[in-house]
Amino acid sequence: MATNAIDQTRRMLSLVTYLRERPGARVGDVARAFGITEDELIADLDVLPMCGTSFRGGDLLDIDTDGDRIWWHNPDDVAEPLRLAADEATALLVAARAVATLPGLREGDRQALLRATAKLEAAAGEAAGASSRLSVTFESEGGVFADVDRAIAERRRLWLRYYSPARDELTEREVDPIRLFAVGHTYMEAWCRLSEARRTFRLDRVAEITLLDAPADPPPVELRDLSEGLVQPAAEDPEVCIEVGPGGRWVAEYYPHDSAEELPDGGLRITLRTPDPASLRRLALRLGGDGRIVAPQALADSARQAADQALAAYGE
């Protein structure tokens, strides 16, 4: 069952305490205790070793599993009292205050966060002073995040007006949300009723969102491993070079790329890899005067021919 980010965080915090008190706990027993599948538990265990008591690394949780039992090798080290440097306390306080203002946050979670923040301020002493002069606010994306988070928690469908920069158009669609995740930007993975397929939506491109009364019922899908990025071109994929003017700089934001070199006119020379270079012909037509394919030459010629054919069709 899909859970929202706050529920997963709460579960993982509880999991730390649970495992510390039960060395060598069986995977199946722990999964049943938390009401999750063994695969979901293993996914949590893959994240926990990246957590610890310092923002700088070190003192990380040394937790692993042999597939049957779970072992925590340094519980006593992690149990030592937490000590934060001034910059760590500042970063944590600023982040906590920002999250507390997030639209749609459950009131119980908000109050718990405010209580924890007050305790941290008292413990930080003078170090907390710097944090009071800094603030982070969530704008439109925060409201979208709250609606998506609530839809996932309540298993409800969403209606979206979504902007696609590749096509330069707004589309309306209903989606069944699956999960929220962040890879540079914040995204929602959902089952799109318009395309009848799994799609990924960037939250800052959602122009309008409505929480529907209809229940979300996405088909079973295998969640992708996003540890290496949202889109992961292979090293053996053909390399394509595109030059864009100032009006085409969005390409570097929308397409994963190896490099983006600034050009004198304010444009970019973008190098990227794709298993299907021919698919970039449509991008070249979309760019028009704002860009062109430079290499490989065969693809550049193909895009130019497609543009000529399109112009001829308009003339007819």
C-alpha cells in the first residue's frame, strides 16, 4: 500500500527503536509488526544506513540484513547524546520552521514538530540566534505537495492542469497518485487516466490541482530505483549535441544531459545521450529557430529534412 512521506518517516524512526531492542530480528516478523511487505521493509533498510547523528557523515547507522535476519552493529555508538555544531543546529532549526508552515501538514504532526523545535532552540542556546534571522517559505509547490501527500494518504484521485515545456501546452487529466519523491525537483509518480500509463509529474509544473472524491486505484506497478536519477541514460547510448538560443534553455532543465556549455548569445551547447536519437527530431521541430541539432550529422540532416517537409506541407 502506498504511504506518504511523513508516514514513511514516522515508520523509519520507529523502526530504529524497534531494531535496537531486537538484535537479529527476523525480516518477516518486523514486516508484520509494521504492517508492510518485506520488500518495503528492505527498501527502508537500504535508506537507514545513510542516516546518522551528524549532517557531516560519520556515526551512521550500521544496519544490514542477510535476507532472513536484521543486524544492527553499532547501536551503542548511535545511542550517545547528540551534539550539534552551530551550523548544524541552524540548518535544522530553519528546516523545521519551514516544514511547520507547509500547507496541508496534519495538525498533530505540526504540533509535534513545533515542540521538537522549541526543545532544540533551548538546547542550542546562542547557536539558535542565527536561525531566527533566516527563513524558508514554500510557494505554490508547497500547496501542490500538500494535496498530493493527502491524496496518497487517503487513496484519492487527483485532477491536474499540467504544463509540458516540451510541447508548450497545458493538459487536463485525472491521475491516481502512487508516491512522492525528490530528484533535484519534487515529483509525483502516478497512474495517468488520460494516457492509461504510469507518468511522472514535476510539482512546480502543476498549474492547478483538485482533490477528487473518487478513490485512487492504480494498477500494481513495480517502483523504479531512482538512486541514480530520474532518467538514467546508459554510457553506450549514442551522444547527441544540440545548440539552443536563450529561448531554448529549458531543454537543459527538461532533458538529462552530460554537459551544458554557455554560448556567447546566451544560449547553450548541450550534450546528452539517448537510446533513440531519432526521437529528438521532434524536439528540433519544437525548438524551431531557438535551436538545432549539431551532431551526429545524420540526425541533423534528418531533422532539417523533417522541417523542410513540414514547411512544404504548410505551403500546400
